[in-house]
Amino acid sequence: MLRIAALGEDSYLAACREAFRPGMTARGLRMAVRARLQQSLMEAIDDLKARGARRLLVDLTGNGGGTEWVTEVVALMTDQTLVRPAGRLVDPACDRSAIWRGEPVCPVLAPAGEPLRLTGNGHWVGPLFILVDHETGSASEDFVAWLQQNRVALVLGARTAGAGCGYVNGGGRIRLQAGSLDVMAPNCARFLNDGTNEIEGITPDVEIAMDGANRAVALAAALSAASARPVPPLTSTPAA
């Protein structure tokens, strides 16, 4: 089992202290921490393989997300080329003020672009399982979607949080003139292959009671399920 508690570089103080060098920019430090964390994950996988592991369970329970580092982590888990719909940002050029007059308005989201493609590096190529709960959200849901939608992993646990794409670069700021209020709103949406918005949460392939359950009991159930069930067959042409 591989536990990933967070998918953001700013959640690992020890790694940050180890990576820091005088004169670094904020971006440079972030990339250095990311590289260190990625190396730690690869070493952990190598250690599991050396100990004879033939199946890998990635525990994402309580993982509220993080950054684009997630795509590098996904790439470790397969040697396949993965495909999924690209996230769609709120279109800032679209004037929707006519909605207050009951008139049709342009869509909130920008048109769907070309699907995203991600090529795995095959650091792990065996059967893969992911354990999730109601607190698995945002970048963690992106991790789940990449691997579940392309039939690389079997997802265990409870429906995810439904944070979806969320707040890109801090989200959108809306000024309500009448009420003198500023509202911060999500400015991005991600969709699954069947058109479901990720804010609905991602449904696991095998449901395990997680609400109020003893963590040890939930983990034991997940490990038992991973041992007993085969992963879905890999496809050479994943659905877009």
C-alpha cells in the first residue's frame, strides 16, 4: 500500500526545507520540492517491488488535492497513454448580464477543447487499486479519473468529495454592486467520459463503508478487495 496524504508541494514542510537553497525563486523552490517528492514516491514503489509486491493499493483517503504535480504522479502508475476530457474554464469574454432580463445568454464555460493525453512512464505496471472517501477531492479526483476512466485502476471506497477542477489561480472574483459584496467562485469544471461533472463526485467501482468506520477496518476491507478482485483489462485505445 502507498499512502499519498496530499498532492500539493506546499503540504510537505520537511521536503521544502531539504530542497531550499538561498536565492531560489518561489517557483524554483516549488519545482525542487516537487522533484524531491516525486523521487520519494519512485523510491517507495521500488521498495515495494523489491519486497515482492505484485499489486499496489494507493490510499487517497482524506487527500483534499493539490497542484498539477498530480499528472506526474499519475504517470508513475502505468505505461499506457491515457486520455481524458480537458478541464473547461469560465469564459471571461462572455457577457451574461442579459440573464437578469430573462433572455438567453452564452454558456458559462468555454467550449470543450481537444482531449488531454498523458503518457505513463511505467514505474508501476502491475494491478492497481485506489482507495477513496468523501474527503478525496480536487487534484486527487483528477488522479482517480485519469486511472479509472482509462481502465488502469479499480477504485475502492466511497464517492469522492466532488471538488472537481475548482479554483484555478485562485478562482473567479465576482463583484456584486447592489450588495457591495465580493464573491469568490470556482472558475473551472472537469467532466468524466460520460459527461458527468466531477462536482457530482466519482463513484468507486467497489463500495466500502467509510463514514464513521474505523480506519483499520476500512483499510483491511480495501486490501481484501484488492486481493480478491482482478483489475479491468487494459485497453489500447482508452475512451476520449
